[in-house]
Amino acid sequence: MLIFCSPLFAVVLLAQAAPPEPAGSGVVTYQPWWREAAGSRPAREPQAREVIAYLGRTPLRFGDFIAWLSAMAGPQAKEIIKQPTAQKRALRQYLDLKLLAAKGQQEKLQDTQEFKTLMVALRLQAYARVLVDEDRAGGDGQRLKAQAESPSEQEVRAYFEANAERYVAPEAFTARSILVRLQGAPGAVGQGVTEAEALDRLAKAREELEAGRNWEEVARNFSDDPRSKDNGGLYLDYPFGRLDKEFDAAVRVQEIGKLSEPVKTSGGIWLIQVEAIRPRQPGDFNKIKNTIRKQMIPERWEQATRTYLEEARKQVGFREVANPSAESPGKPATVPAAKSAADAAPAP
């Protein structure tokens, strides 16, 4: 994540009026690339040795900016560099930080206690971040990532079997339907009709269906159900229990392919034609294993992190005090007898 610092002053790029570099230095005269193109994309990609500003006589190069961005943004740096607007914003931020840092150094802020305290905190953060950086080749971060995000087929299957109930496909139905909302029904704000008017409307819908008109047209003309009226009144492989209990009960007893009698529910009155009922089925591992693998990742990250931290505690001899008040000042705390690498190393 980028560290943002609001600029207090405008940064003046001095590239065009900068002091000359020694001959043979290889410095490329810098012309800001965002000024070269009329559109939003640069006319060319800047080179690492291109000078983007001067701090006194010291050139700041585009490569310095990329190194800073990579350190601060991590894996997101590549995406930022690809997007001209984001790249310009990050570059502006980098130049502002360089400016303010130079001014702070000039004022000898590094000698203040506030600066030293902040550096201690930043040093801790830097150690931890580099330690678990996923881009550090062979580092702990890469091992953690591989452990958490690359479960084997055997591990995925074991997870599936341990959580089999989660992947059961519940009993479901496929049906066509038309709903006429009643006055006062949920969702019928400013709409709805009387029960007599609803029954009359459903009777007309039935007549049209029995005369051979297709469900798409009849549902569009007669139904008030926003979920299905534009889809021919269809509820496809829809689990029981998601609609009103009266609707479910009617589906269970209705003859397949036949129009029901009007079914009154809290939402209104329905006309239903059941097309199929599918029983409860266990999950098919081969069809859902990729989904399961993705679902496992957060849990595996949590477990891998807990294990990693526990191992780190043992490795460096870290001990948390459960009851600080029990360990009186001046009395040394009980330290584990085992020696660790931390015993010979200075504290960060």
C-alpha cells in the first residue's frame, strides 16, 4: 500500500534547466513523457536512466521512482505502471516525498526524538514486511503463499469429504408460474388488486395458456413477479424453502405438466405448472473441486499464519506475558531455557 504524503508545496521539475552532467555520464536529457502525447497514454515508455528531477545537482531518475514504487506498492506496482493516470499520480507522490524528505534532512529532523521513535516503528514494519514478502525469492512469504493457496488434490478431496453436507444440492423444483399481487401484500406498495380481481386475471391467463399461447407472452402480460415474469414465469432448479410455504406445498402435490388451481400465499395468488422435481443430491466432487479449492484458501491462510507465528515464537524465544502485573518491576521474567538465534542478535 502506498504511503501518501499531501504535498505542501508544488514540485518544480528542473530537468530542462538543470546543470550539465559530466561528459560520458550517459544521462538522457529528460522531456516529461506526459507532455509528449495528446492523449492519455504516453507517446513512449520512459527509460530507467531518464532524469525526472534534480535535487541540487543530484539527478533523480525514473529507475529510482520504479524502485521506490516497487518497495511501497509491492505486487501492485506493475499494475500502477501500466496505467498512465495511476503512474503519474504515483510519480507526483514520489517527487513530493523526495522534496519534503530533503527539506526535513536539511532541518536535521533526523536528530530529533520524534524522528528516531518513528524510525524504530518503521524498522519493525520493514523487517516484518520483507520477511513475508511474497515476491522475495525463496523467502517465507513465498512458502506461506504456496502452502495456503496450492492445496493438493488429496487435500481438496479431504476437505470436501469433511464438509460434505455443505456441498449437498438441496431438493429443488422447476416450474412455470404467474403471480398476481393482492392489495397489502409485501412488495405491493401502490399496487395490488382485490382477491376477486386476482382470480379473474388468473382465469384469463389460464385460458390463454390452454389455448396454446406460450408462457413467455402470458407471463409478461399477466404476472406481477419481478423474478420470473420476463423469463416465461420460470423457476429453474429452484430449491424448496425460498418461496412461501404454500407455494412449496402446492408444488409437491401438483401433477407434473398440469396447471394448478389458484394458490394463495402472503405475496398474492399464483398459477403454477410444475415441470420437474429433483431430489436432494450429494455434491459431485469433480464438478465443484475448483470452487472448493478457492473456498479453502482463506482458512488455509489463517492456519498457515498461525503455524508460522508459533514456529517464529519458538525460533526467536518470544514470550507474551499473560498477566503483566504479576511480574513486578526489577524482577526478571522467567525466560525459556532454550537458546535461540535471537539471543545473539540485537533487537530490531
